[in-house]
Amino acid sequence: MNSQTLQQLQDEIKNELSQSLMNANFETVLEKYGISGEKVLKLECSIDLSQIQIKNTENSSNKSLLIPGNHIVKLDCDWCPCCGCCE
């Protein structure tokens, strides 16, 4: 897996998280405790590259299946009620 493919994976995961968070009820929970404002909730997701097992799929059909390092890639997200993850 090259760095471009890894970036695409990160982007797709972040998009899926954002879609899920748009349907979440965090705003009601925060309001229950008197908390309001944008970007008050920060979520973090990580991908442990040392645990990835690559299967033969369309996205991994190339011969370069090496993952650059065995580190954890973090995806940060500031939650906004209007759009899920916002920058």
C-alpha cells in the first residue's frame, strides 16, 4: 500500500465517520449538560497499520502491498452539529 492509497483510505474513513456523526445525537447530550458551541467535541480515530491484513481486491491488485511503517495513523475530527466532522 503506497502513501497515496493510504491517504485515500484515511479520507474514505473520515468521510464515513462524518456521515455517521451527522446522524448522531451529540447535540442533545451536550445541551443536557448545558454545553453549546461549535467544535466543543473532538473525536479521534486511529488505524493501526501493524494489524492490517490485505486481501486481494480491486484496490489492492497491485504488487506493492507494503504498508509504510508500523505506526498508527490518527484521524482527527471536530464535531459540528450541521455537518458531522468539520475542519
